[in-house]
Amino acid sequence: MEFKLEKNKYDLGETSISNIFFNDFMPLANGDFVKVYLLAYKLCLKGDKEKTNNKFLADMLGMLESDIVRAWNYWQKQGIVKISEEGDIEFVNLKELYIRDVYNLKSQEKTSKYSDIVQDPKIANLLAKAEFLMRENIPSVKKMDIASWIDVYNEPAEVIEEAFYYATEVQDVYDLKYIEKIVRNWSKDGIRTVEDVENSYINRDQKYYRFNKVRKFIGIERKKFNLVEFNIVNSWFDDMGFDMDMVTEACKRTANISKPNINYVNKILKSWKEKDIKSPEEIPVKDKIQKNKVKTKFHNFKQITDAYSEDELEEIARKKREESYKRLGI
């Protein structure tokens, strides 16, 4: 005869985690990394060796094993896990860590860490552009979080900047969590350069890719996103039937004016559409400049105004009116 305890069918136990983790480490960490730490800590306490491996964690959390590895690398940099040469993970006792003064979260040291981060020109430039695109000051803690994306997602600063630009200027979303999601997805898709970003636009958002390429070609890529201009550019492809080669040829003509703009290119392409010009080879034949044409005052005025957008012309007209009022004493 022997006495036995019925085995639990359900895991209804408890896992004790030090508040040091929740107060000091979790707020600045990526959400997926927090899930990796907590689940692995629970499995480690339970002593189930078959489940304490990266493959099991990846299956349980719906993540890639490479994401699990990045999580461990992140926590190792934070000093709360140790990784052996064999790849074994050891959880550091947070209370002992705190007592030994190895870990210190005084606000003065946080400021010092932020000062160290912005010493890197690329990171400083990224954070400055992030604030500009977000239209607000970003707290230092959040800036440190943004800077950590470089290591967490293995993405260079210029790619993270593209994520800020795409979210704010194109999608009109000003949320850091949303922008981090874009960076995370790009990382999973193997996007590591600005060229990779542009290629992804071709497959996912062709209209934005075309618009952005045109703006870069004529040198206005960092001008605030304008929906009217966005629709004009895409009308060249969708309505007029031009391809990128023809649009590029039209963009080259902006080199002759002081202020390149979308409207100037639009007028060129409309003219080519009326003349039934369908390829770059046809341009010299069908778009001959009539040198002997008499130029009137109106012609000269039109040639000058073509170099400005509608908004710029309106601003010039407003200033002219104000000057006239001043002369009349109004």
C-alpha cells in the first residue's frame, strides 16, 4: 500500500517575480522581450528542462528563434541575465544585484546614460529628426528607448528614421508604439537599408514608392507630405499612362528652374500627353522647341510663373497687395 497525490491537470501555481524587474526594467523594454523573460523565468523555476530552450519559447510565443536570441542579448546588456559560451541562460538575482550596487537607477545616472547615447552623431541626428517629425518634444526616457531599437531590432539609424517619416508624413500616425511596430516588422522581413525600404514600398505601397522617388529626384523629399501632390504624381501613372522612365525625363527638366516643384513636372507631362509622346525616344522629335516663336509679355510671365507652385504664387500675390496698400496709405 502507498499514498499518492493526484497530479494537477492544470498549471494553477504562482510565479514570484521581483518588483525590481517591473519597476526598473520592464518599462523600457520591448514587449516581446518581456514575454520571453517572464515565460523562461517561470519554466526555469518549474525545473522543466525539456521546455527551457529557445525553440519551445518561440513556439509558445509565436516568435522566431532569432527574436528569442535578440531578447536574451538585450537582457544581457541590461545585466539581468548571463549567457554562457554554450548558450545557457542564467537569471541574475535582482535583489542581490541591487544590494551589491551593480545596478543603480538613480535619475542622475539615467541622465548620464542619455548624455552618453547622444554622443553618437547618427543617434543624435535620428532623435532630432524624430522630434521634428513627431511635432513634439520627446522625453529622454523615450529617446533612450528609440535609440535602443538600433540594437534590439538590428536596424541602422537611417532605416528607423524612414519608419518615422512613413508613419507621420504618409500615414498621419504620431504614435511611438506604432512606429516601433513598423521597425519590428521591417526587421523580421530582413529590411536593413534605405534601399531595402524602397524595394518594400514597390511590393506593399507602390503609390507611395512612386511619389517618394519623384520627390527625391527633384530634391524635395523632406518637404511635408501633401495629399494633393501625392494624387498628382500618381495620376501620371494611373491616368496618363506614363511609366517611371517618362516621369524621370520630365523631372530632369526641373534642373533649369530655381525652385523645382511637382506642378512644373505636371505641366510638362500634360504637354507630352497632348502630343502623344509615349517614350523618351519620342521627346526630341515631337517636343521640338519653336525657337522662332515670338515671345509676348504673357509668354514671359507664364514662363516665370511655371517655376512656382500655387501656394508660392498666392504668397507672392499677397505680398504685392500689402505693398500696394502701404503705398496708398491703407
